[in-house]
Amino acid sequence: MTEPAPHLLIVDDDERIRGLLRKFLMRHGFLVSIARDAGHARRVLAGLDFDLIVMDVMMPGESGVELTRALRATHKTPILLLTAKGETPDRIEGLEAGADDYLPKPFEPKELLLRINAILRRMPEPEQEPAQPKVVHLGPVRYDIERAELSRAGKPVRLTATEVQLMRIFAENLRKPVSRAKLVEDLGRAGGQAQERAVDVQITRLRRKIESDPKQPRYLQTVRGEGYMLASD
């Protein structure tokens, strides 16, 4: 499957420069959005996520450095600053504000492209949530999460509606203890000790369908002081 093109935000008060940069970067495979000033950029950022922000420093009102400093409190998006000021103190100010790179104007578009690609290469890959299993293996017992079906040695085992709910909860929290109070809540029951004892009864019945020896459960375990946990193979 093809990876989506990186999405860039260009922030510059000069309409001509915004247009030129947008056309150039789109020709090189980027998705590009534009903002005319810091206020406009804030509104765009409130609704969209970007892979990188290319921002002019000298803008009316809030400068690019000021916006960079403010964004760093809430955003990790890399920022490349563009400025007519090329002096060392100005570059340091931008970098101290949280910019990832700094390119003085005028610049060659190819250099901008190289800087953008270099920053994107340095960015860590986004962490992905571990894929949830579709089938939970419990010795000779298998539970199909999507179909809500339990089977033992290939033969279907009938589950009650409450047992289906319990298996869904445990499968979503595989190898993590779930408290009795949480089970009562997720089952949509009123709270209280009576309902928690009712859950204990349901667990006992469910163990008879899962465990080879329900009195010594291997898979649907009791975790002392924490509740119940489903531990798959």
C-alpha cells in the first residue's frame, strides 16, 4: 500500500511566495496547504495535522518566531523558518524558539526541498498500537472476536448474551486485569456488591466453557485485589 504524501503547511504573508512554493512543492509530490498569517495558521492547525510547517519569520502581527514558540507548547510538528534575516543571532532566536531548521531568503527552491526532505527523514516513525488479535487461543478453545463465537476442538460452544459481553471485554483487555466494578459498569448494570457477586457467578459459568479444570483456571484467572484477567496462549 502506497504511503500518503507528506502534508506541508506554508505560512507566509506574501501571496506570490505562497503560490510559488505551493506549486513547486506539489510538483515534487507533497500535499500543500497555505496560511496568510499566524492567526490563519492557528485556525488551519486546529483542524488538520501536518508533517511539516514552512513559515516566514517576518509577518504582520505575530511573527513566525513567536508562533513557533507558542506552537511548541502543544505541537511536535517540525518547523522550518524562512527569513530575510540571515544573521547568526536571528537564526539562534528561531532555533531556540523550537524551529527544526532555518533558511535565509533568498534561497534556491531546490535547497528548500533538500531541507524539507532532510527534516522528514529525521522524524521518528509514528508509534503504532499493537494489532489486536482476531482470534484468542485458549488451549483447545478458540474465541473469534469478530464473530463472537467460542469453539472447543472445532465444535461450537453456545454463549449467553452476558457471556458474549464478558468475552468482548476480556478480549479488549487481553492479559490485563479488569476489576469486578469495571465489569459491572461495562455490562451496563447498576453498581453494588450484589451485582459484583452476580458477575462472579457469570465468571464461574464462563470458566466451565473455557477451562479444562474450572476449579484451577488457567486462562480466565483471578488476580488477587484486581479482578479477573483473560490470559491467552
